[in-house]
Amino acid sequence: MAAYGAAASLKNTIQHILQSSRISLLSPSPQIIFSADYGAATSLRNELQRILQLFSSSLVSPSPQILLPAYDEMGRLQRVLLELDKTSCSKIRTKVNALDERIKEVVWEFEDLLESHVFHQSLPQLESERDSLSFPVELQSLEHHVDCFVEKIKMMEEEYTYEMENMPEEEGDPISSRIDFGGMIKSKMVGLSDEFQKVRDNLLEDKHYSIIGMAGVGKTTLAKHIFEDPSIRSHFEFRAWVRVGRKCEPNELLRCILAQLDPNAYQMLTQGDDEEEELDGLLKEKLKHKKCLIVLDDVWEGQASNRLTSCLGEKNIGGSVQFLLTSRIQMAFEEGGFQRVRLLNNEESKELLGEKVFGEEGFPLQLEELGEKIAWKCEGLPLIIVTVAELLSKADKTPEYWTEVLIKQRSSVFVDAYNQISEVLLPSYDYLPQYLKMFFLYIGAFPPYLDLWLPMLNTTLSAEVFLQPSGEGSFELFWPTCLDKLSRWHNLVLDTSHEDEYLFGDRKYRVHSCWQHVCRVEASRIKFLHVLQSCDDVIKDQRRLCAHWNSLFCFKQVCDSIKSDCASTVRSLLCYGPYHPYPLPMHAMGLKLLRVLHVVRVRFYHISTEIFKLVCLRYLAITYNGDLPASVSNLFQLQFLIIYRYMIINKRGVQSYMPLQIWDMQELRYLEILGRDLPTPNTNDAALNKLTTLIGVSANSCTMEVLKRIPNLRDLMIEVVLKPYDDDEETSPLSSLSYISKLQNLKALMYEIRNPEIKRQFPTILHLSMFPSSLIMLTLEGLGYPWESLNDIGSLLPKLELLTLKCYAFRGPEWEIKSGSFLNLIDLRIEDTDLVQWRPQHGSLPRLRILRMKHCYKLQQLDLSDDQSSIRSIELVECNPLAVVCTNHLKGEFSFKVKVRSSF
């Protein structure tokens, strides 16, 4: 719910104000209390916390005491809101959800008041006193608003608790609608033959099994075909099918099973009021010394299945009762397996769509290609394929109409289909844990049919502050866990990093287009986020705006609508459309409280001065080739700064630097400035103590005078572009980087030479002083050193777990890895080299689990010793066929998986 995130945001805002190094709160400012629906509550709580931290030295006493109670209250509100997650799926949440909306509105209203108050005091002082490192902020005038807010939230907390404790139960379905006596299956099952065989064979081996997957993926259809399979019918003396749903009392479950085992007793069982213990006894007696299959369809909670498996265990009845369970959430028996139902592939999707529209004969020739493309847009989900087929069956079956359905951005066929199936999908969202709801809505705003941009999510989510880890956990570890839960536990996000299709990389995720529609509608309804679709969209009071077509912001009526309807509430502006190489005349929108501005896919020829007045910004990502002005330091709350260049052109004798005022931006945590460098500060006390990630700089930023002022750097990426006019053939590319070894907090180092000259000869001596022993991840590209040098690196980095070597990082036909090298390495990736033989000696790579080699066209031989028995997988992408033969030969001896992709 939105209230939880709103509370987190407000809490963070208060903390940020109170702990700011540049704001001094005037007496008697900090004492406030906040709260709201979980998303709103989390957002507000985080914002309060942020304000308290950001302005700790500039809040004039006792300003901090004014805000602190609000911060504490938001924590209490979050705990109250989380209690909803402990309630049953059978509870009707209508009143609780309505109250959640009211809480969210109260929290957001107070958050707007607080941030506007700070904004109007900060900007004039920043513009008039540019050299001042701090300025006063007064919060005393907010004291009455704070008191009223706290009282209102306390009353809402009590009301919320009361409504939650008194939620009515859903009415259970009649028993007659829950059971299935078996019979003819009306349609054939398209695809999933492997899954069918796997589940059926496990049941025949007397194992419990679960079928799990996204709503509409075909779990019930698969279970039905297994239930009616001849081998299953002959193997089990009795079979029973029960549709459980969100509400099914234990005695109802028992009656449903008994009614199918003894049809003569159906009338008595469906209308009786027998006690649970009596029904238990009847069922045990009926199944004594018998083989029975019980299918529990659409299970939402595990108590019912757990109780049945315990009651009907072999020791209780002397027979064999097997359970087959279907669920849209992750459920598995303690002694059994599970099958996650995959989406249909392109060929299966085309077959199903053609059959549903035209019958067994499939598409006519003139519609086959269009039908295949329409089926692709359904992304393999049977429910949406069948629904789209139903709508197409009622419309003109002409190439002209089907072309319109295919290419139109908001095709009525797909929109209508999404709306029709939303009733089936929505319960999966409604019963998500509170902290996952706004996160799911947020990632649902990504463009359809594309994988999520995980690096971008890592930074924007941190700046958004509606999501926060519990306790002292790291946010960088928390949000991927949330994504994994949505994928693996709740089956709402697709894991697209399939073993057979995706090699040589990390995991990939995507939100299905039908779920994106649900997310867009729900996010806009609660005013959390609106995806702009046209110039006429209603965007009143939206908190976030997103565009899949960046050119929408060229239209004055769009910008005027934003300025009049939501300029005072918008916190994020996200341009997710395709890269736009030409200038877009984005008109002023007056977004004074903007926190996140992601316009990296829009090329700026000139940056408006209005951007540097957005003093609430925490995240800024743009594409701009010019020099940034000194006024960038006005963005004193900025934590993430990403500046891409449309084209990196190095002029002889000219080096591009960030403005010197970058050292005044004390909140910076992440700095990505491709093609630019950090200037040497002109004061002794200049430092960026919070900066942990620095990406895209050259060796000019790696001097002692620069790096000693970034003591907490954890991730460093150095990018070198060799100059064609550089005639110094004897200079090692690593010779000037010795100070890096002093960065004892450094965990990841990437050194990349772009467009290296393969024939260029560097000194054979590798300067090892640059590698700190703290490194866990190391990426090297384009260096051209001999392989022998790499062994020395391996002996100096005892903690190294991931090593990536790209584009002739090292050269030579043979890499013989010496004993004692890379003792903790887990993942080794080698790409684009002239390597012929890879030969680890005894005593090297004892923990290596994954070896990935790509574009190694000369590779012929891989030798392994007993020390490399830990290897679990070898991936070969576009490598010499002799290397594939050699690896397959080793597979039998070492029992690892071999994954190969080749175009020849």
C-alpha cells in the first residue's frame, strides 16, 4: 500500500534535514511525527531521517527537537501497517484499503509542506551566498502543523488497527463449485509436454508435487491434463479434485474430498455440519490401504495442505495418498518437488492463438505473419493469448485490421484484453507484503517487452526512499532480494536469464506486459506514478511522471499541464523512451520539489539554469557534452550524479574536468562522469567522504591529491582512450596509478582501455603496486600484457572472487596458472583473446565454480587438475570447436555442466 512508502519518505526527509552538513536549523526547530500507508509512511520516514542528517549542523536549535517525534511516529506507523501482512488472504480488505488511501494523503500533504518550507529557505541563500558551506533553516513556524499531523496520524493508527482486527471474512464458494468428478477435457494442451511428463512421473513414483507459476500461465490446465491422464487413472484407485481458493475451511476441504470418493454420500456431505474430527475419521477409513491422488487447486495458504498431508500420512492410513498442488505463490511439500510453469515459446504461442481464432487449421496464409507477431506481443502467457484470440475472433479478420492491432501503441484489443484479465491478476498484487507493493508498481513502469535496467534501478530506488531495508541491512543487498521475491516467491516478475538462452552474464528480469498494464493503472489511481501516454492525460497531483516517448515533453500543452496540475507534488521525472539524438525543447515545468531526474536518453545541447535550482534533487542523470557550470553545487542534496557524453572527442592538449565546486557536494555517493575527470581541489580540507562509487574517470583522477580525499571509495572504474598522437610507446598504462593501493576500502576495480591497439607493445613488467589487497572484483580490458603477469596479480589479491579479462587484457598462446594463485576466485570470465591453451597448475583455483570464455577463436585446450574439481559450470560462447570438444571430454571426469553457444 502507498502509505507505507510515503511514511518511509517523510522519515527520510526529516533525518536528511536534521543531519545536513549545510543547513543549520534555527531555534527551536526539530520535533515532528509522521505516518501513512506503508509506501507513503516509508517515504516520509526516510525523508525526515534525511533532513535530520543533512541539516544537522545548520538547524537552529531546537529545530531538531521539532522533527524528531515525527520521525519516531513514522516508525510506529510502519509497524502498524505491517501487521496487515499477518492477516489471512480470506479477509476482505475494502475498509482497510480505503483508510490506507487516507493515511497516504495525509502523509504526502505533510511531506509537501515540509520540503516546500526547506526549499524556499534554501534556494535564495544558495544563490546569494555561493561560497558559504552552510546556511540557516528555521522550522519553528511548522510546530503547529507538526502537532496537528502527529495527532491525526495517531487517530488513524487506532482506526487502522480496529478495522484490521475486524475485517470480515470472504464468503466461501459452495462445495459443489469446488469439486470435479472428472470427465472429458474440452481442449488440448499446447506446449508444456516436458513439464507434463515430469510431474506425472513423480506422482507415479508416489511423490507429492506442486505446480507453481504466474496467474494465467496454465497451472490448472496442466494439472487437469495430469489428473485425467490414463496412466494416472489406472495407478490411483481414488482421485479427488478440490479448488481451494483464498477461503476454504478445513472441514469444507474434507467434505469436498469425501464427496468425490463416495458419490452416494454427496448430498449428505455437501449439506451436513459434521465436525472436523468426524470427517477426519471418515476420510481415513475410506482411504485405508488405498492409493489416492488429491489435487488441491489454487492454494493461497499452506495450512490446509500441511494439515491434510499430516492427517493422511502413510503411518495413519496404511495406504498411499499423493498430493498435487497448484499455486501462484511458491509452495512446496517438505517431501516432494515443484514445477514452475514456464511461458509458452513463440511457436507455441502462435499455435495457441491460431487455434483459438481459426480452429485446428490455424492461420490463413495472409494472416500468418501478422498472427505470429501478435502472438509474440502476448509474451507466452496463455490467459492473454486466449483473451486476445477471443477479441480477434469478433473483429475483422483482415490484414489491415490486424496490422493496426500490431503497430498501434495503445491497441484497443490489447487494452481490452488486459482489462478483462485484471480481475484474475489483481489478487496477486492485493495480497503482496506491504513493502513490495510500491516497488512492484515502480518497476512496472518500465517500457514493455524490455528487461529491467538493474544498474539504473540500484541508483534511482536509493534516491526514491519509499523502499527501505529493515534493521541495519544494506540497501544494495535489500532491493535485489525484493526483486528475487517478486520473481521466485510471488511469480510476478519474469526471470529471463534462461539457462539455455543466456550465457556469460548476470541475471535478467522483466515485468510481463499484462502486469505492466495493471501496475500503470494502479500506480496512477493512487497517484504514486503516472506513465504519460498522450498530451491529454489526467495527471492531477501525481508524485512521479514517466514517459516511454521522450518527445512528449516537447509539447507545450504537456509541460503546461504538468506545471498547473502536479508541479508541486512531482518527485520524479523518468524518461524511459528510446535514445533521442536531437535536442528536445523541454519547457519549464516548475518542478521545485523534484528528487529524481532521469533524462539520460535525451541529448542536451544546453542545460537550462532551472535544473540547478532544483535543490531537492538527489539523483540527476543526463547526456551532455559541455562543461557543467559552478552552480551544480547548488544541488547540495545530490547523491547520484550521472553525466554521459553523446560522443567522446579528445582534443589534443585539452582535458575535460568537472567544476571545482564538485568538492562542495558533500552528499555525493555515486559519481559517473564518462570522459571527464575530477579536478585537484584548492583547499586542504576538501573531501567527498560519502562517495563510494566513481565511474568513467581517467588516470588524471587517480592521483594522490584526488584519491586521498575520497577515503571511502569502494567501486572505481577507470576508462582510458588511447590518443593516436601519443607517441610514448614505453609508458605503461598502469604506471601512474600507484596510489590506488592505499584505498583499503576498495572492493571493485575496473580498468578499461577503449579501442586498444593490439600491436602496441607495452613494457613486460606489470606495475603491481596499484592493486589493493581488499579487492573482491577486478576487471581489466585492453592492456596487452603477457599472461605471466596475471599470476603475480593472483598471488597479491587473497580476497578476489570475480576476475573479468576483456579485449586482449593479456596476450599470448598459453596461460599457465601457477600454484598458489587465485586461491579464492569463484568466477573467471575471459573474452576476446588470442589464448590457445588454458592450463591451471595443481594448487591454483581451488574454489573456482564458473569459467566463462567468449570470442576465444584460437582456444583449443583446457587442462584441469584435481584442484579444480569445484568447477560447476563452463560456458563457451563463440569459441573454437576444438575447445568445445575438449571441454565435453573433461565433463565426464569432473561432472560440471557445459553450456555452449555458437553460430558455426
